[in-house]
Amino acid sequence: MSRYRGTSSFLALPDIVGLNYRAYSRNYTRPFMHWHLARWKVSSALHTDDPGLILAHIDGTYNPFPNYAYTGPLRPVYPLSKTRTVPDHIPRPDYAVDGRPLSEVKRSGQPPRILTKEEQDKMRKACRLAREVLDIAAAHVRPGVTTDEIDEVVHQATIERNAYPSPLNYRNFPKSVCTSVNEVICHGIPDQRKLKEGDIINIGKYTHTMYRGYSCYHADLNATYPVGEIDDDAKKLIRTARSCLDESIKICKPGALIRDIGKVIEPIARANGCSSVRTYTGHGINDLFHCSPNVPHYAKNKAVGAMKPGMAST
């Protein structure tokens, strides 16, 4: 079975309905290299007398979580680079200063927001900008490049477009993009690990931008790329994820049940020896980075509601 888990690309559709699907191999349990668990702020354990805790390399890099129960070979390579800065003239989301998305908290539990035609146009523009930046990042994927270097490319391309990189400081996330390599499910933190021949890397690009002094909107998209030559299992995984994405998008229209997206995805994934991770789902997006509706990618889910014109989701 496949050694990998991967993520397909997000499509920005004319009606602002998209799907961000994750398909994964069934026979390989992955570590949750997710930033909620990672806790990138290195503790005083770095200075402990226990020789088993920190394995520093001669080049000064180290694994800050040596006691984590990894189930794959991938390891973080710290220290992280310094937090990248955003020019003062670029509009910022409310969490840019202290990491707390208070606007999301205040609107938690509310039904999905329906965007006006003008707001939909702003969403489309944000998505187009994010797609441009994702394509620029993808052009730098090759063996020997670190995920931190990809983060630098994304950050620079984003601010050149007078946009804010949405992940930066969202709940204290330290980087401007998510780079999820091989068994990393999603939300991987860019660090000093160099990409290797045969890796696959998912680059999650998110942009927060403003038009003509009006409200800001987020874009959320990602794609998985091969690093050099990849094996047949990795190719199959990427193809399966893409097929799930394309087929589920076909049912996206006014009146379609949100829960039916997962009903389309799971049979395709299973037929190809894959399955959906249930821990993470798609979500609404607009002037909030994360909001309703919740969009599970597995069958027999309990997602509530039907799609309506003007709704935006990943």
C-alpha cells in the first residue's frame, strides 16, 4: 500500500464552491504533525541533562519533539527561521497581533454566510491571487530545497501583491504557508528539512486581502507536488485525491446536501485502497478564515444544511 498521505488541489469555481479533499493510504498510520500538537515554542527541555531528549546535529539543527510517538520516518528540523514581517500598509486580520481570531469566535455557531455578488467578486480575486502565489511556490519544488525556503517564496510573493499571508500568527502559527511532506496530514510547519527525491509535498496557500478599502477576504487552496521522481503508490494517491475532488465538485450546486460530498468521496477513495481522514474537514471561508459550514469528506457524516448561491467553502 502507499507510503504516503496527500492532498489534492483546491479549485476556485465560478460559484465560489470548492472542495479541499484529503485521501490517505489505509495501511499506514501517520503522526499528526499538525501545529496544534507540535507546539513550536521550544521549552526548557532543550537544556535538560537527559541525553535522550535532545539530539542536536553538528550543524545546529535538532528535533524539538524527540519523545513524540512518530509512526513514520519524517522528523522536524529546527530551529525555525525568524518570523517574517508584513509591511505596515497591508491590511491585517484581527489575529495578526496576538494570534486570537476573535471575529471567528464571535460568529461561531452562526449559519453559513451568504455573499453578495460584489463580495463573491472579491472572493474570486482573492482566490486568483492565491493561485498565482501557489504556482510560484510550486516552481521551487525540487530536491535540496527546504520547506522554509518555500515559505520565504510564498511570503514574498504574497506581500508583493499587497496581501497578508493568512496562516501567519493564526492561533500563533509561525509561518506564512503550510508545507506537509509525505506522511504529514496537513498544516505542516516549514522548517530546515530539505526535500528529497521521491518525496511528495502539499503546499497550502492562504491569502487575506482587501479591495478598494472594503472588507478583507481569505482564499484557501492547496496542491500536492512530486519532488523529482516518485513511486507508483505516490502517483496513485495523488490521482485518487484528484478524482475525489473532481467528482465531488460535480454535485456542488444550490440545493445539494453538504453531507453528500463525503458520500461521493469515500467510495472512490476505498476503490483505490485509500480512505479519508476524519479528523480534518473542509470549512466555510469568506471574511473569516474558518467558519461554517463544516464539510466532512467521508460517508454517513452528520453535516447539516444544503448549499446555497453565495456560500463559499473549501
